[in-house]
Amino acid sequence: MSFNKKEMLSKIKKIKILLTDIDGVLTDGGMYYTEDGMVMKKFFVKDGMGAMLLKKAGFLTGAISTDVSLINRTRAERLKMDFVFLGVWEKEKTLDEICEQTKLLPENVAFIGDDVNDLLILQKVGFAACPVDAVDEVKKSVHYKCKNKGGKGAYREVADLILKYHHRNSNEKNN
């Protein structure tokens, strides 16, 4: 998908919710195992700050992941995400639920995904983004390819983009 900056910004200004996959977006996609089989994942603090800044600015946030691990739920809850759906393979159906619950349209939703299980939701939302290290099929399907990798600032990059444009848009309305 190819968009010029003006088209991309017109999509961003409609965004009210930022949803994300977890593994490969909020993490680098790696999993660490302890000797007793416990799974550990590393999250990037600056991505977390992006979620908190969005919340402070009045945006809704959420995560939709195929993984059901407690560590994913814990991270999403710590970030005070409004929506946390784990164990979901048909993410586009969860998008429909969220839109129905919030009375918003898919064009008001941004989603960050990194792999083929994110393709259908990425094609349905108003603004689709991916980390630079997403699979090629996803990179071809999004409006915005981050400069940062998953678990290394991709979420923050999209959050900052949304905040920057909305701030600029509100300043233009006030002048």
C-alpha cells in the first residue's frame, strides 16, 4: 500500500483508538525460558510511555494477541489498556466487538501488527502500521512502516505520530 503524507495524515486525524498485537510489536518476538519452563519476555519502557501518553491525551488503547500468556495480560493491565483480548486468532472480529462497544467505526482505529495473523485486521482499520522487522506480506499491507523494530520503539513511534498530528490539528482549529 502506498500513501502520500497528506493521505496518511488524513487517516491519522480520524483515530480515536490505538490497538496492537503484543508479540513482535510490544516485544521483539523472542521468548526466554527459565530452567523450570517459565516464559519471560522483554518489553520496551519507551513503548509503555507511548501508551500512557495516548491515555493522557484521551485516546483509547488496547491489545489483541493470539498468545494467552499471563505476562501479556500483566503488561497490558500495567499500561491501563482499555481493551485486552488474548487467545484471539480472528482479530478482525474482535475489532468489530470493540467498535460496537465504543460506537466508533473501523476508520477510527489504528492497529500495529507484524505477522500474517494480523493481515485481516490491518486491512480493516483506518490506519495500519507495522514495525520495520514485520514480515514482508504485512509491510505491503500497511499505511505506515515504522523505522523502529518490534519491542524497540515501533509502538512509541506510532503513538508519537498520532499525538503529533492530533496536537497540530487541534492547534490549527484554535487559530
